Amino acid sequence: MIDTLKTEFPADMARAADFPEMGTFENIANDAVDYLKDYAREHPTSFALWAMGIGFVLGWKLKPW
């Protein structure tokens, strides 16, 4: 018989059991948006250049004609 009181669960499993809403797609997306907002506040020039570069490449590759 397995003694469940002495069984050690991995930290991520214990954390998932304590917070069942953690790890959902909505929470992951919110965390990513929060990270991008923080990065944009801390490095506005770099963020703007990256946004322009990504927009240029996507506009160039996805043009409708």
C-alpha cells in the first residue's frame, strides 16, 4: 500500500492542485500581454522599432496583390 502522506509530488503538480485556474490559455495570454506592456514602458524605442519591423515584414509578405 502506498503511504500518500509521505509521497512527494513534483512542485508543478502541487502548484497546479493549489491553483486550478493557473495555466489556462486566458491566464497565459494575459501574462504575455502584461509582459509586453512592461517591456514597452521600460524600452519604448526598442519596442517601437520591433513593432515597425514586424509590421513591415508582415505587410510585405501578406500584401493582397
